[in-house]
Amino acid sequence: MNSENLLQIKTLGELKKSAYQSRSIKQELRENLIVALKNKQKVFEGIHGYDNTVIPDLERAILSMHNINLLGLRGQAKTRLARLMINLLDEYIPVVRGSDLNDDPMQPLSRFALDLIAEHGDQTPISWMHRSERYTEKLATPDVSVSDLIGDVDPIKAASLKLPYSDERVIHFGLIPRSHRCLFVINELPDLQARIQVALFNILQEGDIQIRGFKLRLPLDIQFVFTANPEDYTNRGSIVTPLKDRIDSQIITHYPPDIETGRKITEQEAHIKTEQKNGITVFDLCKDLVEQIAIEARSSEYVDEKSGVSARLTISAYENLWSAAERRMLINSEAQTHIRIGDFWGILPSIAGKVELVYEGEQEGTAIVAQSLLGKSIRSLFLNYFPNPEQEKKSKNNLYKQIIDWFGDGEHTDLLTNMSNQEYKNALHMVSGLDKLVKSKLPNLNESEHIFMMEFALHGLAEYSLISKQVLGKGLIFKDLLSSMLNNMTDSEDEDQ
């Protein structure tokens, strides 16, 4: 029966005459997943990099009708996976109208629904609940109480209804009972106090709840999904062993396995404005560099490996990269521009706020660590486009010699943050041999790509210590490495005197 016909059903009697059949939420998820798999439908739309790892594990857990714990570091789409599970629910389900516990009219649970059906019989009014309403999410924080999750006696209700405290109608149910026939997600489970975790034991295993002194047997029908970060196990708390034993499937999440997957996620999640897209060109290398920064951070000796590096780093960095180019374009009253390597200094605040540093990293400082990650990223991708400078030194036809000699003759070039397009182009063409290098290795580029790769080549040579790169307040200056070192030594001696 389609949803339009279902919504016409208004009473219990009409529901009984229809073809509707009750089933538990876990059966619902399982049977709808079976249909989706047979029809080759993609259930977890917008999730990238998990096709051969996490998603098969999650689908097996759903087919097994398990409660699930998603275990992984920050920014690994754990909550998003849980939210997407609502797509496997029926579009609408019937509930006893006015019921706090989303009672199934065919299998009433609460005292309210039982009394209503006893009074009205087949004329009991029903309403229809959309799948979007069947999702409850709770962030585990130290102040969460048993009353919040399970429920408690409500003195106001007892007084207004003139009921003794021994009457179960004075109970105010918490989030979990109110999520009967729903998906219930607890994020950051280890942050939940141990005594609160204990309150979940019976719900997970026997399906009943305990409130104060009441003897309640409510066989709640809930699909539980928990998320947890391994870091929390040592820093803030842990999942108590009996609770962990009652969670049927624990699924390990992970970061994107490669740059291509990371790019898909970043481009999908980043909010790039239409006016930015109309005026700014971004090259594939820029996108790769953003992802490489996260890869470098995850293996950096300065970054806490246990804390992880969230995918939110690349998303924020990518948005800031576009904004850095937009700001420069607005300052120069230009209608068009392209992303420059110099614009990457505008993403450093995105990096600094997204990485947890170890002691050595704290000693260096977040700004220095962020610049170091950017430098390592340029160095890593440089070899995809140009010969290895360390090997080229030994070659008779060293492609970099003309560039190095030009700087060695005392020349320098400034690439300032707010340079206009023409000033930027002129500054790069000043460097002898740079244009020739790019043409020899990358001959099929358009003009904008060619200029961009000239700048990238300069940064790469600086990362391989063939020339010097210094960060100024207004931008960058490229000079001869030896003269730069001598100047630094002279400045240090002057300071000592």
C-alpha cells in the first residue's frame, strides 16, 4: 500500500482492515536494506572512501539486527552514517494519536495507549509518523542524567492529575522511552558517566526500563547507534565492559585512504559561493595540496596522532583558500583571478585550529607547525611535476641551474599577498630560467596554469633548499640561499651585540 493510501487511515479499525503489518525497527531496517541491495541502490549517499570497509560492516550489522558502535577519530563521518540510516526506514508508520511513546496501534505499549484502546476500541484515533521524526540524537556530556535518558517521577503531573506517586501515570519519560520505534544515537559514548552507562544495560539486553521504585516492563523497540573516539578512552572516560558486551557490532572508521577520496569529501562539504566560482579559477594541484596538508599532519611528529586530524581541516582550509583569492581580487578591483600558492598562507588559521600538538609542537608554535605542514605538502607534490632536485644536482643538464644562478647573482623576487594579476605575472617572469623550466616539463598548459606552475616551482625549489624563501608581513621573498643564511647570521650577531 502506498503512502497516500496509508495516510487516509485515521482509526485503528481502518488500520486492521488494511494490509499493514507491524514489524520491529530492526526488522524494518533489515528488510528495507535487503530490497536496496537487490536493487543496487546506494543507501549511504555522500559517504566516500568507505565502500570496501565501513559500509559493508555497517550493512552486515543491520542485516544481523545489531545495536552498533561506530569507533573512530574526529571527523570520520560517524554521525553522518548514523543519520543516513533513516533512509532505510519506512516512509510512514502508524502511532496512537497523542501517545508520548509512539505506540504501535497494533501493539500498544504505554498505559495511555492501552487505556485509550480499551475505551475506544476500533475507533481509537491514529496518526502517521514520518521517518524524519524517528531519529533522536544525544551528545554525551558529564551533566546528562538518568532522568534525561530514562525518566523520573513528575511531581507537577502527580499534583495536577491528583495521583499518588505509586501510580505509573506520574512518570515523565526520558529521551530513550520517547524514542520507541526510532533510531537513537548517543554521540561520544565514553563521555557518558559510568553510572549512566549502567542504566542502559537492561534497555539494550532485555528492552525494559527501571524508574525509581516502579516495576515497569516496557519492551522498547529501538535501534541504538553509538559513536566513540578512541582518544576519549584515556582522556575522559571509557565504555564500561558490560555495556560494551551488549553492543553487538563495533565498526572501526578511518580517514580517506587517498587524495582523490579526500578531494571528493572536501568539494562536497565546502561552501563555495557562486560569486567566488564565477571569478576564481582553482587548479587540481591546489585541491591536492589542501588534502596533502591533512595527510602530512596525520604523520607529523608535532601533531598528536591519537587525537587525529579531522576532515573539517581540509574543508575549512579549502573555503579559506577561495576567500584569500577573493579578497585579493576585490582589493585590486579585478573581475577574474586564479588561486596562487601564496594564497595558501591564508589557510594557516584553519590548520592551526584543527590540530592537537604534542609537547614538541607546542614548543615550535602552531603558526610554525602550520607553515611546516604546508611546506612538506609542496615538497611531496613537487616531484609529480618536476625532476627531483637532489638528483638533478648531479646532472650535466641541470634544469634548475639557470634559476639558482640568477638568485646567486644577487637577484630576488617578491610575491606579495595583494599583488595584482599583472604584477604577479611580471614578478615571476623576472626570474631567469623559470619560464623555460615550466615549458620544458609541462608544455600543454594555458597561460594561467603556466604562471601558477612557475610559482609552484619556486616554492618547490625553496622546500628543497636550492633557494631561500622568507615570510614577510606582506607576502614572500625568494632569494639566494647562501646570502640569506649570511644575512641571518649577521642579524643574529647584531642582536647579540
